[in-house]
Amino acid sequence: MSHIPNTSNSLWRDLQVDTFPALSEDRQADVTVIGAGITGITTAYLLTKQGYNVILLEAGKIMEGTTGYTTAKITSQHGLIYAHLLKTIGEKKSKLYYQANQEALTLIDEIRTDNGIDCDFSYQDAYVYGETSQSKREIEEEAKAYERLGIDGGLIKETPLPFPVASAVKINDQAQFHPYLRFLVHDLIKRNTPIFENTRAVDVEKDRQPKVTTQEGYSVTSDHVVMATHFPFKDLENLYFARLHVERSYSIAVEPAKKIPEEMYLSADQPKRSLRYTVNDLGEPLLLVGGNGHTSGQVEDTLVHYRNLRSFAHHHFTVEEISYRWSAQDLSTMDMVPYIGPITEKQSNIYVATGFAKWGMTNGTIAARLISDLINQKDNPYTDLFSPSRFHLKQDMKNLTKENADVAKEFVKGKLNRQNKKLEELDHDEGAVVHHNGKRAGAYKDSAGNLSLVDTACTHMGCELSWNTAERSWDCPCHGSRFTTGGKVIEGPATKPLKKLSE
């Protein structure tokens, strides 16, 4: 059976564009957009076309965040979500959720058509399939929700998959593509939009003209701030860290011997399996296999998830080679509907976009349109649906209690966990929690034998970090912050690096 590539390598990494400088002086703009993923870049694109002076800040490199590790499905079919939404937010808002994601699909198609972008865009039907009697019942309930909401699709008996299924539900004419953000970045460059990489924003001061301060002490003052940073790094008393669930999931791109169905698929059963067709640079077919999600930071041997995906692909499609592997971090809200809009009811010129679950291509795109409309004081039908200040007492309180009980458990477990591995026991290219000078520490020995030692207390709220074997990072099991082996922040909500320790 094919081997697993040694390092994470996203299929979309060739989307990287020119290197941009870090912010090195104080600046002013009409709008500051923080985060250069699907939401941030699309927001900047829409606003600059309308004549706004926009500055785009990115903590790392463009396309190195969640958008760079996507499966790039453009679909309103987000698992078996519509039967759930009917029960939690009602028929009117459930229909709006579907319409919003369909509008996002249309907007993506318009952008790529208007700009003549060659991005392997194709319309494909999307399926959720089940292999058990329980998922069959759930799929039948979802099909009833489709009918009630007027969704273009429904229950089907058979799929083109090379294995039998108990049932499946389909939405017609969804899409997939090779994410086109580098083309939008080139458009921003043509419009003289300042883009700054390696510029981590660490604070936003609320005011009539909010000021964004970076880790290096520089600032951007503007009329509006858009926080498209995946996890909001500035909470402004809206408790986002307590209202978001953080999950990590995995993907591989494989070259199968069997013919790949061209449609997009997602399993209803656990562990989740996501399937879609694409091609490599040579035009040869690739199958993207994703799934095996878990709460971020709560699994150490993350390589097992790649092995499970490989076994699935080999069993059903006779895999010849694994070309790429990567993982992504996704945030879900309490009611499974994203938070898009003013960060608080009282702070209408600072916007947040988060909680897209695994559906950032559509949710992130509609977020850009909604925020653009809010900045232009233009009515948008989805304002109330996505409002970050909404609170559904019955459903949200139940999920809030469960989520934060899990955080408390992980916090206590981390403090009590006593690791006894010694530094000298570390192999090359291995990380582990060790005891160092009588305290818990995170150690990593690189392939040359050089040692990095860090304090494993997360700089967000003090939870003890876990070692992530596959990605070689320190991950927080409470709120999903991630750090490099040397302690630099990879993903928030943490903004400060880990404390380095000496040998």
C-alpha cells in the first residue's frame, strides 16, 4: 500500500502569489481587513471595486490558513443540516441559510466568469450517503426538509459510488474549483491595495475610527475593521472563545486505479468521509478523501487519521499513490450557523466572520458580500440570520454548557497529566511533553538533533498544550490555538508566542 508523505502538503499550495512585506509604519485606510483567506481577500476585492481604500493584513503568508487547506467544495449541502436547522431556527431562517449559500455559489461563478479565471470550476451534484439503517432514517428526514424548504434535490436510491449505500440525498448543480484567490490578489495589486504579510494583529481599539495594533507595535487606523481571522483574536466581551467548537480534520489526494465518480460526496455515518474528483498539474485524475475529524488538540497520534483515510481509499478505489496530505481546523457555532456581522451590538464598525464549520467556500464568500453591504449601509436579507449577537436560549445554552464542560475537563486534565519522558529519549524529528527542571515542558528535536524547549501553557487561557505528531505543532485542546515547535503562533485565538525555555 502507498506510503504517507512525511510532511503536510496541501494540494492548493501553488496558489501562493508574490511575497509581501510586513507592516513597518503606522497607516490609515477606509477599511482594515485582517486575514487573507477566502473571506478577507473576497471582502477586500468587493470593497476596492467600490472605491474603498483597503489595507489587508495577514499574520503569516497568504493562503497558509484554513483556506489553503480546503477541499474546495462550493455547496449548500453541509451534511444533514437542514433537518437540524428546521428544529432549531425554524423554516424561514433555514430557507435563508440555503439561499445565502446558493448566492455565494453564484457570486463565485460570477467573479471567475467576469475575470476570465481558469480555476477548474465545474458544476457537480452533491450527495450525502449513508451505509447504516440509522443514517438511512436521518437521510430520509433530510429529504423531507429539502422538500419543505424548496431545495433543488431530494432522495435517491443509487449513487455512482463503487460500493453500495443504504440511502442518499442529493442537491443538484453544486460546484467545485481550484480556489481562485491568487487571481483576486493580483486584482488587488492592480488597484494598489496595500497587502502586508507576517503582520499579526494583536489588538483592536474600539472607537469611531478603530485602531488595529500589530505584534511589532505598528498600527492601522480606519473607519471599519473586518476581522476575518478564522478565530476572532479580539473578543470585545462577546465571549467567542466560549461559543465556538474547534475541530481538526484530514485530507489526502490519491491516484486511484479505479474510475473516480465526478460528483461530490459526504458520508452521514461516522467517521466522516468526504470525496471529490480533481486533476493534478499534468491533468491526471486525483481523488480527494477527507474526514476523521476530532476536537483540536485532543489527539496526539494524528498520523492515525491519515492512515485511516488511506485504508478507506485503498479498500474502495485501489490507491496507487498518495500525492498530498493536509489537515485543516474548522470552527462551528452553537447553532451551526456562522457569526457574520458587527462583533457586538454596540460596536457596529468592527466586523467578525467565523464559525463556517467545514463550509468556508460558500459561507466565507457570503460573509464577504454581507460585510461589504453592511459597510455600505445597504440592506441585506441575511443580516439577522448571521448576526453574531444572536442567542437562542434553549439550543445555545445546552451547547454552551456542553462545550465549556469539555474545556474545563481538558484544562484540569492537562494540569494533572504528568509526563516522564526524558529529553535524551527523544528521537530526531520527534516532539513530546517532558519534565524539565521539575516542570512540564514541550520538547522537539529536529532532524539535525537541535532541541527546542517551550512552556506548554497556552498563552490564550493557560490550557496545557498537546503535541501534534503529524503536523509537528503544539495544539491547545481547549480553544484550538496552535504553535510551532519554537513557540510561534500558527492559529488563534492566542496572539502571544509560547515562552522559550533553556536546556
